[in-house]
Amino acid sequence: MTRVHVFGAAGFAGAQLAALVDRHPSLELGAITARGDAGRRLVEVAPEHRVERRLELADPGRTLTDEEIEAAVGRVREALEAAGGRLRS
């Protein structure tokens, strides 16, 4: 199972992505981060997505390299394709 971390999960796109990953049968939701809402559950910030995980504060001193980003995107793409794009209910 591929673990996916979502940075900026309290924003519109980040909350949607966290919800999709959380429901996907081949993906595991890892850390979800936010600046202002760290410590709150995502369901409190974006209740329509029903993700119960707590938002963490991102480490601003850690920057991903281009290679790390490409590798992560590739693993997510492979997991989605392997699962046929299906979400668990």
C-alpha cells in the first residue's frame, strides 16, 4: 500500500485530495498538514469530506527535491492505475 502525505490539507484542493486518498483502497493517508489549522481534525475544517485525521504542522525546514516529488507522484499514479481508479465507500 502506498502512503500519501497531503501538505496544505485544510485548503480546498488539499482537503479534496485527502478525502480521495483516505477512501482509496490502494492508498494509505499519511500526514496531513496545515499552517493555521494544525491540531484540528480535518472534518472540523472541511466537514463535507468526512476525514477524521488531525492536521499536523508542516516542517518548513524540510524541502523536497525534484526527484523526491517526481517519485512520489509516480507512486500515487501507479497505485491509482492499479486500483482502476476505484474508491472505497
